[in-house]
Amino acid sequence: MQAFQELRLDHISRHFANHAALRELDLTIRAGEFISLLGPSGCGKSTALNCIAGLLSLTSGQIRLDNKRIDVLPPEQRGFGMVFQNYALFPHMSVRKNIAFGLEMRGVGRAEVAARVEKALKLVRLDNLGERLPGQLSGGQQQRVAIARAAVIEPPLVLMDEPLSNLDAKLRIEMRHEIRRLHNELGLTTIYVTHDQDEALSLSDRIVVMRDGVKRQEGTPEELYARPQTLDVALFMGFRNVLEVSAHPAGPGRVRAETAGLQMEGVGEAPVGPAVAAFRPDDVVLTDGDGLPAQVGQVEYCGRDWLADLRLPDGRVVLARSHLALNSGEAVRFTVPADRVRVFSGDAAAA
Ligand code: ATP
């Protein structure tokens, strides 16, 4: 494998006509890292990946692998492995031939090709299906072939674009475990595009949240989960409750937020102007005594717990996850622990 220390995206932009699909993305990927580009549809994550692969040219900026500028090179000279959502296997070639293809193109000798293909088949646990055609495999098996085909060339960098989105929910979870295992076992460096926050959280060493072509926040899964810095990132990370509040400073890095009798102490600075408090349904705590009164509305049974609408006296609704069964129409009281509330400047209507 071609060793490198870091891949550097230096303020890369890509425009289509006068639409900026990617704006000034600045990011360093260190060898061995697993990085996810996470964001809603159309945020520019595939554009970024295709620019790194060389499938799209840059409108401005530079890409460097260590000190070598690579944005001027065609894709084959960058030599990165790619795994796509639709697998992109050769339909008329057996699994074994699909995996061998990249090695043969690089002029690797027959005996070595055979040995490396067998090893790759074992790694993705398809050693008994080498002679099948892609059409004779399940979606999950096809995606494993695609991963083996990308990894077998031992590329410096593997780029994956929503590789699991065509699979059913159970297989998606199994395959993401496999992807991380392969990344670790083969010592890969991986850039992974997804719109699924659970996938990004469980797979990544670092996550880059994007929106409208712009990097909105970058951090470890734990940082992004606990401390989104803006309301749009918070919404994307599952802070589904957003209430308009009046906010006041409560000491360094703390803010007191109040609305319709619900007192919350949150993390952050008190914004100037309109403010909102955001928190997850999982962080709503039902209490016996104090707390804000609410009436239970629609209840959804989720297997391990219940997801319920709690209607506040002023008609607003808070979504709560409860480990105890709740009944529609029931009167409850709830609070939200201070360290689970984030306060942002903004407008609840925009959330
Ligand atoms: P998805 O998850 O839906 O694939 P994405 O975050 O990967 O979305 P991109 O495919 O990078 O988004 O697209 C970013 C923006 O650039 C979108 O508004 C898209 O319509 C636009 N775009 C992408 N490719 C082209 C193209 N070839 N020509 C014109 N506009 C494009």
C-alpha cells in the first residue's frame, strides 16, 4: 500500500453552472482514519467525494496527498478504491473476476492475483461464492464484492458513497459492522458518505456535517452527538424538540431558558435576539412531583420503549421517549436535565 500521512482538502469548491454544490471545504484526513461526510440529500457530500476521486474537477482549491498535488491527476493515477450505492459490479463477470479486475489492470502477476483474490474473498466471507455472477447474489453479498474489489488493490484511500442505502435495515447494521472490521483489519483510510446519522456515529473516528455545500461542523461522534454548535446540526443529530424560549446568561457557558413555566438550564451562551432550546426525546424525564404539566397525546410503541407526544398547556408539543407505558389522555409532568439542553439563537418556526 502506498503509504501517506495525510490527505488535505484545501478550500475546495465545485460549481455546476452558477450553483455552488460545494463551497470552500477545508479538511485534513490522516492515514488510518475513518471519516464520514454526513448531511441531508443535496448537501454536496457526493460532490466532495467525486472531487477527491477525480471524477469531478474542482472549480477552485487544491487537494494534496502529503506534499503532492493530486487534483490535477486523472482518477486512475490517484488510485483510490471506490464503493458506490449501486455496487457497480461487472454483471457478466464472476465474483472472482470482478475482484481480480483491478489487479489485472495494474499488471499484477497471475499467481499473486489469485492469492490476493482468495484472501479478499475470505475477508468479506464470500469464499464459497467466487464463481457466481453478481446477479446470483443478494444485495448484501454484492456490496461485499464491491468492498472486496475496492480493498484488494490496497489503495491508499477508500471512498464509499452511501454503500448501504440499498440494503434492508437489518443487513445495513450487519454490513456497517463488517465495513469497520475491514477498515481496521486492512489498515485502510476511509471517507464515507452517508445521510444516516446512526451509521456515521457508529462507524466514524470523525464526522463532518455538511449542509448547502458547506461544512457546518466537524468532530468526533461523541462531540457531535453531545455538542452540536448550531440548530441545523442539532436537528440533524436528533434534537427533535425545539422550543422558543427567553434566554439569560447563567454563568460561563451556561444559559437559563424559560418558556411557559418550563425552566431549563442549558449549555451555551445566551443568544442576542430570538432563542430556542433544543433537546432529544430521549432526554425528557417524566417526574412524579415537580416539572411541567402536560397531557399525553399520540403514543407510538417502539418495542423497547414508547414515543409520545406531550401537549403543554399552551398547546405546544414535546416528543418524549419513555421506558414506561404511557396512555393517551394521561396527565404527566416532565423536566429536561440541564446538560441535555442546547440553546441556540434562532426561530422555532425555521426548525
Ligand atoms: P444525495 O445524498 O442526494 O446524493 P449529496 O449530498 O450527495 O446528495 P450532491 O450529489 O453532492 O449531494 O449534490 C449537491 C448539489 O449539486 C445538489 O443541489 C445537486 O442537485 C447539484 N448537482 C450535483 N451534480 C450535478 C450536476 N452534474 N449538474 C448540476 N448540478 C449538480
